[in-house]
Amino acid sequence: MTFLIINLLLWVLVGALGLTAAVRSKALFREGATEGARDFVLLLPRIMIGVVGSGYIAAIMPEDM
């Protein structure tokens, strides 16, 4: 339950900061959102490969390790 509350508070903070940036400068907000989306799209395959790769490594490691 604590995890959910912390997660919700962090997303509210992100939303508040995004709205503040959007109100101050729409061009800055647009540029930041574009770069953030690009970084997300570029990093997502690496994260997926890392998760799958670590699953395979965990499966082939001996149990006593």
C-alpha cells in the first residue's frame, strides 16, 4: 500500500512540474516532451533486452549461487 501512495505522489509531482513548465514556456515544454519521448523510445529496447537477458542468466545459474 505504501508503494502505491509513493508512486501516486511521484506522478502528481511530475504532472505539477509539467504543467508549470507548460504554463511558463510552451516551446520549452514541447521540446522537453519531444526529447523525453525520443529518449524513452530509444531506451525501451535496451531495457527489454536487459530484463530478458537477466532472466536467462538467472535460469542458467546454479541454484546454490
